[in-house]
Amino acid sequence: MINLTVNGKSRELEQAVDLASFLEDLGVNLQHVAVGYNGEVIKREQYPEVRLDEGDVLEIVRPVGGG
């Protein structure tokens, strides 16, 4: 098991996965999201290259409309 922190909450993965696949599994639209990975903002093009590992911290931010 791989333990992550996602938006301040613990989450377990059964196996290593790349960031793009993880976000897609969550139903996140990759075109409309910003991701902080261990304190750094990751460019969308890098999502497939980032492998999630034990202890990683993700902050997933989606834009909110309103006014």
C-alpha cells in the first residue's frame, strides 16, 4: 500500500500510479485543475511523468465560478 495525503486527507493506493492516471480515476478534468505535488505546482504536461510514492502530498485545486 502507498499512503498519500490529498487535500489534507489520508488516502491509500494499492500500487504506484502516475499523477495523470490518479486524477483521471478521481474524475478530475485535467484541463481545469492545478496540482501541488510535495509543495511544488506541477505543469499539466508533467502529470504523466510524476509517479506517486509513499508519503507524497497533493493539493488538487479546481476553479470555482461565481461572482
